Amino acid sequence: MKAPLNWIKDYIDLDDLSIEEIANVMTMVGLEVDGVRLVGLPMPAGEHHEFKYEGLSWPADKFVVAQVEEVLPHPDADRLVLCRLNDGQKELVVLTGAPNLYPYKGVGQLEKPLKVAYAREGAVLYDGHKPGSVLTKLKRMKIRGVESFSMICSEKELGISETHEGVIILDDDAPTGMPLVDYMGDAVLDISILPNMVRDASIVGMAREIAAATKRPLRKPDDQLEMHGKSIKGRAAIEIRDAELNPRFVLGLIEGVEIKSSPYWVRRRLNLADMRPINCIVDATNYTMLELGEPLHAFDYDILIKRAGGKAPTIITRTAEAGEKLTTLDGETYELEPYMELVTDKAGALSLAGVMGGEESEVNVKTSCVLLEGAAWNFINIRKTISKLKLNSEASYRFSRGIHPALADQAVRLCLQRMLAWGGGVVAEGLIDEYPAPPEDPVVEISTHDVERMLGTAIPIDEIQDILTRLEFDCELNRDTIKAKTPPLRLDINPGLVGKADLLEEISRIYGFDRIPPKRLSEELPPQHGNQALDMEELMRDLLVDLGLQDTVAYRQTSPEREARILPEDADGEVREYLRIKNPITTDRTVMRRSILATMLEILEHNCHLRQHLAMFEIGPVFIPNADQLLPDEVLKLSIGMTGLRSQTTWQDKAPEVMSFYDMKGVIEGLMDGLHIPNPSYQPVKRPSFHPGKCAEVMVGEKVLGVFGELHPLVKAHYEFDDYPVLAAELDVTSLLEIATIIFDIEAIPSYPPVIEDIAVIVDETTSAEQIEALIWHAGGKMLNRVRLFDVYRGEKIGVGKKSMAYNLTYMAPDRTLTDKEAAKLRNKIVKNLEKELGAVLRSQ
Amino acid sequence: MMAITQAELEKEKLTALKQLKAVDNEDDLNSWRVACLGRSSAVTQAFSSLGSLSKEERPAMGKAANEVRKALEAALAERQEVLREASLQRSLQSEHLDVTLPGRPILHGRLHPLTQVLRRIYRIFGDMGFQIYRSPEVETDDNNFTYLNMPPYHPARDMWDTFYTSDEGVLLRTHTSPGQIRVMRERAPEDIRVILPGATARYEQLTARSEIEFVQVELLVVGKGVTFSELKGTLLDFAKLTFGEEARTRLRPSHFPFTEPSAEMDVECFVCGGKGCGVCKGTGWLEILGCGMVHPVVLKYGGYDPAVYSGFAAGMGIDRSTLMRYRIDDIRHFRNNDIRFLEQF
Ligand SMILES: [Zn+2]
């Protein structure tokens, strides 16, 4: 809410505090000041400000109240006039083009001079002809032969509003010659109102908080009202159909009003509070709402009588009937739902209760009698209505957060008083007040012990009582306990234990959070549970980074179309159930992802043209709907993506190799090794996303941990990849972490030197490396320490359909140096075994 | 063969020493050694001719030959050392690299900035005895709102723009707070001291300043004597460890349905030092977290009697503070995974 500071000062004396101090007090009681707009007042001294300031200051020597004595025509410009003006020091002639001065042109000396805001030569103000707020300095110049050096200002030029249709004409009592800043300089505080503090979406509410925090007296609005008209009794009736939805409804009546502009100071305040002035009647309802927090609605009483066939109207509040429609005063027609509360008469709907008035019965230029509504509405129902209709107003903003019904009659009285003052007429005697459901204002008991238990610091009982009393709680003190009755201006205090917490919040924020001393946690540590899954997940991240991969974090929201890219067109046709988002933000984020592989391919695609070498991973959940439970399964997955060159080209290394399946396998092996996963095995597998001959599953025993390989060419074609093969892996993190071992045996460092030798065997092309290695190990027994494949050779020398596999073998004994004879024996055994099982032939060295 | 005389030997020595002075490379030095100390050298001849000398002449000649050999050998060693030194100097002077050429790049990965920041937070709170508890990203409406004291149509639900799913009562959690309910229900009546990290989602326009998915970390402490003072002390320690010992902070009243009293913690803007800048929107303060005493309704839903137990909670967005810290121009960088961004951390 935008709160003009001078308006707040109507209710509390704050002249000894700077804007900065006031804004700070407000922020520290929960009325956070987002910014300050200066409208005349000077910028606070010093360089360091706690708040953001904008706006225009009016130096006292440059801006003054002046009076226009006479408006003369310009000798050769129809659209300009010359004003004979007195600025309190001397008489001058000022040139202006303001259309609202034309009516005075050439009528001679004005009987009642016009009070205006006058800017002298050298004044800095906003350029009225440029959009936005562009500063300009008044300089001496000639316009159409007439010298001009000063200006009568519009609201836009002074930074009050965007209006530049004419100059400001001040109220008649403005003292000529007074610096403008003293007459009407102000600062507008931009306040964020917390959801539970809607009582403070009002000038009086804010003043109350400041008064409590600074221990100053709060002035209450004077709602004394002269009611000299014929009694309202019998001239209107109220029928509330559901007191739950409409706990109170108050009507007042004023007759013979003149629909005209409000006094200038009213219009200025409304503008500063971001409300457009309309006429004195509508302005009175808005002004009172901003002041007290209670939204009001004015009906044209004569229209209601006409609708009632010349009789006294009966106002009925009820929910909408099936198919009922209403055109609101913004010209929109709404189809109403059966739960929506309406203010109606016997002829039909008049307004959407607490949200917006109807078009037909609104106050218009011909109105002379006004029936004024002050009511209370169920906030949940208002909420439902506005969220359904997407219709928001100042009224619905307040009612949807809960306005206490006790405010209704006070606000009606105050508003009638304003209508009378600004529009004339006579107020009908009395109000009609239906109040079927007054809320219970909870009485909450709170003791010094409660305060200390929760805040950790003791506050004396007198101070607690003082704070609550200033917030208008009715306090009954009994030694160290207070029984506090909630004031009838707020609905956010609950009974019982919750009420205690509610009061603690009130006490602590007014007492001041900064006065509560910080302490370290004093309780004994709770039982330790640890989080092994997270520890292992982070270990995995470290391992993958060590293996040269970049950690990524990705969006969970995607679309089935995006995920379909990971399958060839002729894929299985399996239906994949998704968790669908009801209100997607864009058409490409309609579901929660099922495939972490799809995410990784998108990441690679985004980056593949940026770097020659890419190697990335992500650890994150996928979301698989589960028919047996409300929530989907969140399965933690690891994806790895690699493409491009093995290293980047440099001046030394001009043609690095291209990464292949085996680079990915190296990463997988590195990960298995780092996690100490016992005996992982790899076997070929066919998966639609992968090349059928370049894809493997990694397993431990029968358990599949994941799949990796080179992307299927048809899948790759769905993306804008470079020519390099794209390598990808998807592993199940939970399975990996289940098998990973934290404690493992390590091998002793050998005390005796090893015997190292190479053998090469020629085998059929179909024989797998895994088969050969298993046979070598089997035959080698305990003495065989290490087997490393160092060459695979195919060629004419060894024949078609054959390959030569060369191994580097390490033999070792823990208790002695092996002899050549022993080594030869081992080699023979290994070779024999390969010959026997695979028909392998030892290749001559 | 003519026996060499002592005088001749002496003359040979002088000649040899003179020749040695002119030797300036290894090859010539080798030739000199062969000529002057080799098999056919004068000194070797002197030794081999000893047998033919008389008993009287032999000792003198032997001694002389020995001295000459020693002198020549010493001169050789000395010359050798000089040449070695000269050759080292030559090579040191001739072999030099352009040290400004780039080194051989080592390709390596990095942790994502959010992972790095999370780990720092884990460590800070770990030191204070907080354990880590994680819970699902897709949640029930009850856990995300109702059990956190926001029944349907509660005004405070507006504070979170929510992604709903086509499954009734299922939504993308808007904060990590539903984890509070889960950990309390799992552990009641044990005392609790945990942090709850994780991904959350909010229905917002995707722009440089607003993001639909982001990481949050929540704190929860529940026990029989947990106070607002301790909330303040814990957060103050956290702020000092994160933003520096000198960082000014303030606790300002706020409202969250699941805490009461509620507060927000601001830290003095670390970009401008509190003078006011674009990052802090001219206020000199940056809002870093929301916190408060756990609301009695939430304690009750969690299985703790609010008359006996109290607790505090705090929640902070990691993306936003990381963004401010590194002055990142676009919050979407975190999840776009552009290598040019990630490489810089
Ligand atoms: Zn700043």
C-alpha cells in the first residue's frame, strides 16, 4: 500500500522523527517499507540511506503558493494565456497553456484569486511534455514574443500524479507566498502488507503500529456526524440470507449531494495513495477505505427506488442463482457461480459483494441521494470468488484477508461525514444495521513464563501489558499473567494455545527483535541418524568430477515430445505414463520427466558446438507414476554424456582421437572402481536409444546397474549434434549405492619382485575379451596378480575371422621370488587352458 | 726400440701439456689422451722400457715416468672439467623455451555452483550439529499447505504460486517445508535438529530474474526448550560464517503461516557494502532467509505437543543468494548448463 506520510501524521505526532526513522520503525514492526517517493520533502541528509528514495523535492525558495489575479489572452496565440500573478513577494506575468485557465481568460480582475503552485526561475521539476519522469530546469526564454522564466505547475510537473491536462488549482485557503513544501510537501511510503496484517492496509492501522512501537498516543478518527435529515428507518431494508457469508450489513443515507470534485487536498492524497479521484462521493468511499481499512460502496438511492417500483428498496444479500450474470462498473459481464455472494434488490443483482459494484446502480453525475453500504463478508468465500473470476479490487484485496465487522458502522459514519463536507446535502437520521453474526473476539491468557519459554528472554509483565494495551487489547492483569481480549478490529488472533503464539508474535515484534539476545543452541544433540545415501551421492559426484566430468543440475519439468526424441520413430510403442502438470508454464514443460537420459542429451546438444570435448553428468530424480500410491516414485538416476575429442586440439596435440564407446566404458569402470563395486560385469544389450552393436549393461551378479553405449544413429539424427559419436549412460543411483562398499580389503604391497611377461593368442573374432580374461585368471590361480590387455590385432597374417589378443601378465608370490621355471609353468598352464577352451593359438613372439 | 731418456720424457711432457691447453672439445681431448697417455705414448714407452734399463737406472726412470703420467692425468682431468663446465654453460645458454606458450590443458570437471554452495551450507550447519534430511519433490497438498497451517483458501497460500498436477491433491512442492512434517512424523518424540535441502518449484514467468525451479535449504529444530533467542544465535553464526565476521544483519518481523513469531533475515548488501545498488534495489539490504518459531498447529500435525515442545525453522533460497554473490546476470544459467557458465566455478 502507498501511504502518504502526512496522512499518517493526522493520527500520530511524528514531526520529531525523520522519514528514515519512521520508515525504520515501520519496517521493524512488520510494515516493510519497500521505498520512499518524495513529493516535495527534501532528500534526507547524508550519503547512506536505509531505504530507496525517488521523487522530487521542492526547495522553499523555488516553489511557492501563488495567486492568479487575472488571466489575459496572449497577443498572438490562442492556446496560451498570460497570468497576472502574485507570488507573495511581487507581481509578475506568467505564461501558461493550461486549458483549465481558459474560462478565466479576459474576464478581468478575478473576484476570488486562483491559488496555484508556482515554480520560480531555476526550479528543477519534471518535464510535463515528456513521458515518464524527466527532470528539467526552468530557464529564461521567449515564447511567441513573450518572455517566460517561471511556471504554474501541473501535478505531473511536481511529481504528484501523471496528470498534465491543466495546472493545479489549490484550495482557497492556501496561504499565498508560503513555500509549497510547507503547504503540501509529502513523502509516500511504499509498504508491503503481510497477509495476516490486513488491518494495517489502512492509514489508522499503520499509525497504531507506529504509536505502539514508539510509545506515542494514537489519535482516533473523529466520526461525529450531523444527522439532520429525515430518519432512514423505513426508507430501506436489509435482508441477510446467510449470516455466515455476511455477518454484518450497515446502510446510511445522504440526500441532496452535489456531484463535484473533492477539495484539492483530498484529490492529492488519493493520487499519492495510487487511487484515481473521481468525484466527491466516490472519493469519500475510497478515502475512508484507505483511512480505516473498511471498503464501502455507494449506491444511487433513486435508481434503487425506481427498481423497487417507487417503494423503499430492500437490500438482499444472497448467493448467485444458476445462470445469473452481473455487469460490474468496469463494464465487464461475469457469469456467476452458485457460491458467489451478491448484494441484490428484488429486481436482481446490484453488486458482487465485497468485490465490485454493478454498473447500473453506481453513483453518476445525476446522483443526488446516496445509499452507503458498509458490510462484512466471509473472507474464504471472497477468495474463491476472486480466484475464479480473476477479478481483483482494493475492496476484495481487503475483504479476502478478513475485515472485522465492527469497522462497518464506524466507516459508514466517517464516510457520510466526508460526503457531507465535500458534496453538501443532508444526512438521514440513523443507520440501518443488521449484525447477525458478531465474531467472538478471543480472550487469550499469557504469562511471563510463556514469553520466556518461547523467546528465551524475560520481558517484565508491565511491558507486556503496555505493548498489548497500545495494540488496543483489553488487558486484565493477575500477578504474572495477563488475560488479553482481542480488540474488535482484527480477526487474526485465535483462542487457546495458538492464541498464545499469536500474542507472542505481537509482543516480540513491538518489543523489538533486536532487543532479544542471540544465544547458541543449548539442548543436548538429538539422536544421530546420519544420511548415508547423501554421503554416497556426494562421493559419487566427487568421483565423476575426478574422472573429468562436469556436474550439472537440470529442470525436472519437460514434455513427452521432448522425451520422445530419445527413441527412434519405430520404437517399441510402449505407453509411458507421466505425472502431468495441470497449469504448465510453457508447452514444452507439461510433465515431470521420466528420463534423465533425455535431459542429458539436451544438455549435450546445447553445448556440442561450444567445445571440442564434452563430458558431463547429472544426478537427479525421475518421476514414475505409481498406481498404488498418491505420489509418484522418485527414482534417483545418474546420467553421463560424452562427445567430441578425447582432448582439445592444441599447438602440441593437433589431432586428438575421437571419443568412442571405450571412453565411456573407462568412465563407468572408473566409477565402479571408485565406489568399490565388487566384480562388475558387462554384457551386450539392445536398447532402442543405443546403437545395437555398441551398447552394454553393467551388472553385478544378476542385478543390472545401468546401461551405456553409443547413441543410435536414428536417435542422434533427432538432435543437432556434430559428426562425433554421442556416448551416453544411464545408471540407477540407488542400486549403485546399495552395492557400493565403504569398507573393503586392500592388497598388501608385495615384498618380492614380480615376473612380468607378455603373451598373445589368436582366437575367433566372436570370442569376447571377458571370456579370455576369465580363462586366464582361472588357469593363473593365486600366483597371477594382474592381467592387462595391451593390443588387439586383426590382419592377413593371422587369417580372416580371427584376432590376436595380447596380454601383459604379472606373476607374483607373497613369500618368495618366483623362478623362471615356475613362471614358465604358469604360462604353459594358461596357454593350454586357452587352447583347450577356445581353440586359441599362441602367437609366436 | 730406442729407450727414451728422462730428458726426452720431460720434453714430451711439456709438449703434451702445451698441446692440451689448445684442446677445446671432447673429441680432441680423446685424441690427446690416446696420443699422450695411450699405448704408444712416450710415457707408456718409458714404462715398458724399464725392463731394459740397468738396476741403477730403473728407479729414477720409474719415478720420472710415474710423475709424468700423474701430471698428465691431472692436467687431463682438469681440462676435462673445464670442457664439461663450458659445455654445460653452452647448453644452458642455448636451450630456452617460450614460457608464454600455453601449457598442455588437462581436461577436468567441476561441481555445479549450486552443489558447491549446498556443500558449504551442509558443512556450516553440520558443525552446529544439524543432520541432513531429504524428502520428495512431488508432494501432497496436505504436506505442502494444510499441515503447515494453510487450510484450503487460506490467504497465505497466495504467497506461493503453485504448480498443480492432474492428480488431485498432488503438487510440486513450493518449498522444502513439507519435509518438516515428514521428519517430525518419522522421528517424534525425538528432539530434532536437521537441515532439509532440495529442489522446489514455483509457478512464475521464466525470466532473467525469476525461475520456476530452484533449490532451498530449510532448518528445523524441535525440543523442549528451543527459543527465539537460539534461532537468532544460530542464524547469526550462519550469517557470519557465510558472509564474513563483519557482516551486519537484521531480523525483521514477517509472516509465514507455519511459524509464529515469524521473521526475515536481511544481510547488508555484499555488493555495495550497504550503500545501495541495483542488486539490493537501493536499500543496502539483501533478504536472505525467512524464519520463525514453529507454529503450534504445525507441531501438532508433526506429532509434538506444543504445550511441551517448541521449535524453530528457517528457509532460504540458494539460487538467488548464489546469483547475488557471483553477480550472475540471469538466474536461468543454473539449469541451462551452458558449459561456458559452468566452467567458471
Ligand atoms: Zn547493494
